[in-house]
Amino acid sequence: MSSFDWLKSLGLFAVYVGMSCFGLYLLKAAPAWLSLRFAAGFVLYALGAGLWLVILRSHPLSVAFPVAAGALMVGTALVGVLFLGEGLSGMQMAGAGLIFLGIVLMVPRAGLG
């Protein structure tokens, strides 16, 4: 895989995780169902789902799903801490670190790095 393809894959996953996590944040932070914030969160989350289909077409499921699921778990925890004032215990931080390490170890074996 060329450097450009690797960067394109990294960008796809990053945009997918960003859209999904920020969409979830907007959905949770919306004051009511019929608000602009809720609608924006719904649209972002739906666009993320569409991007997920693009990722599935261009990457093996055995790679795409674990990378995306792990990145979503870590991303959602970060959004909770940064934007919602939630806390993380030491065990939760260690778990997030292990998930990130698993992603880093998986990507080169899948031909993405």
C-alpha cells in the first residue's frame, strides 16, 4: 500500500470517528428533540454511518470493524471527558490505552501501514 493510500485510509477512519463521536455529543447535549443541535447531531451521525459503508467497501471487515470499534470507544470517552465533563478512572484510561495499542499493532499487519 502506498503512502497516499495509507493516509487516505487514516483520514477516512479519522473523519468517520470524528463525525460519529461529535454527532453523539450533539445528540446528548441537545436541550430537546426538536432543536438545531439535535438535528445537527443526527445528520453528523448519519453521515458517519454513510462513511462507514465507504470504509467497508475499501477495507477487509476483519480490519475495519476492530479498528473502527476501538477508535469509537476511545473517541467517545475523550468526547465525554472534554465536552461533557465526565471523568475517567485509572482503569478506564488503562483500558483506552490498551485499545489504542491494539489498533496500532493491528494496522501494519493488515497492510494499512
